[in-house]
Amino acid sequence: PPPPSQQPPCFAAPELRATANGARKLQIPSPPLP
């Protein structure tokens, strides 16, 4: 594949993006503790 500098941001790295999205979902504010 072309170097990251030539890759469009949306096509940067599906795996890394998925991991980042997963981390964000895990970091979503959890329900407040009682």
C-alpha cells in the first residue's frame, strides 16, 4: 500500500481505526456508581 502520507485519512488503517473506536466505546462514560 502507499505510504501513510499518501493514504486518505479514512483509509489510514481499518484495524487501528476499529481498535481506536473500540477503545472509545469502552471509554464512554460508564453509569455512575451508587
